[in-house]
Amino acid sequence: MFNDSPKGYPGDEDNGTMAAWYIFSSLGFYPVTAASNQYVLGIPLWDKARINLSSGQQLTIFAEPNAPQQVFVNQITFTDKKVNDTFIKHEELIKGGTLKFDLGIVPNPLKYTNEQLPYSLTEN
């Protein structure tokens, strides 16, 4: 059933969407709501990644310390400024800079306001 004909890949109708989501998620952020300008923050898979952006700028991502037991986020900074929201906007990322994830081994529970949550989780 799996060949290069139009009938060769049954069920493969995502056209690369899952692969794109994996790439984004492995970098520590992903566009959870299509056509919004928000990327929800997670945890990067990589210690360091560098992306050449269409704006001509570079985005560098660090996850420190990035070890198997470091599964919680202590703090996220973007170009040395603390990120207080659970997302980052496209307009910020496209300018380039450094997105740094400070990881830990214990949870850091926080309470968020509606403004700090991504569009997909707000009550409005």
C-alpha cells in the first residue's frame, strides 16, 4: 500500500503538519492556534539551536541545564528580559535574539492571568 502513487499513503492527509509541529516543539515553542501571532512555550529538546529567520536576523535558543531530570521550567528570558507570559509573539521572535530556558528538577507552580495565557486558553 505504501508507494509513490496517489493511493500510496492512506491516512497521510496532514501534509507535513505533524512534522512541522515536531520541529517547533523540539525548539521549545509552537503555534498552537493557526493564524494567531502566539507561540506557546514548552521545553526545548536541544541544548542549543540557532535559526536563521526570514527577517535576516538570528534566533538562538538555549536550554540549561538540559538533562533528563530537568523537566520543569524555572524561568524563560528573551534577550535578557524575563518572559512572564505562557507564550511569545511572532513579532518579538522575528526580530531575532536569544531565547533562554532555565530548567529545573522541581515544579515552579505559578498562577496566570487571562492576559498571560495564549489565545486558545482564554475565556474570551
